[in-house]
Amino acid sequence: QVQPVESGGGLVQAGGSLRLSCAASGSISSINAMGWYRQAPGKQRELVARIISGGSPNYADSVKGRFTISRDNAKNMVYLQMNSLKPEDTGVYYCNAVISYRNYWGKGALVTVSS
């Protein structure tokens, strides 16, 4: 069973930075993509950033220029560097791994940005 596990959430003031990490463990054969989604209170889960294996990262318009996604393929890890954080970035951030074309989700990491 594959289980992504997030770390690095927390409370930060507007304008600050946080770095999220996600490690995918378990029986991993082929990772097709890894990425980050978030869910704000009362809203649907949305894509933040994603890297498809062999492709370029793609970002939600709302985070372009502020967030950077990166992967460490050897360690089956994905990171999200978040700079210039805004209160509207507040939410639960979920790591997603697509492995052998199946979706796996982490339990989420809470990010709170105070104004």
C-alpha cells in the first residue's frame, strides 16, 4: 500500500515562507506524477502545483511566481516552497502521487497565513 506523508505545515504571517515536503512510501513501481492540492474552508480541493514525470511543472495561476514545486525522484519525494504567502493561501495542503495510474493522497498538512 502506498502512503504519501506530508510535513512542514504551520502558522506564518503574510509575506512569510513555508516549505512542504511529501514522501511516498510503500510498494512503488512507477510514479506518473506528484503534486500538491489544497482545500480552503468551505471550498473545494484545488490543484496548487504538479509535476508529471518527464514534464515541466504546472501551477495554479494564483500561486505562479510565488510557489515552486520540485521532486527528488531517488527518494520518491516532492516539495513545495511557498514564498510571499497570503491569507488566501490558508488551507489544508494535500500531497498527491499518481503511481501506476492510480491516485494516492496524503492526510494533509494545515497551512495558516495570518494577516
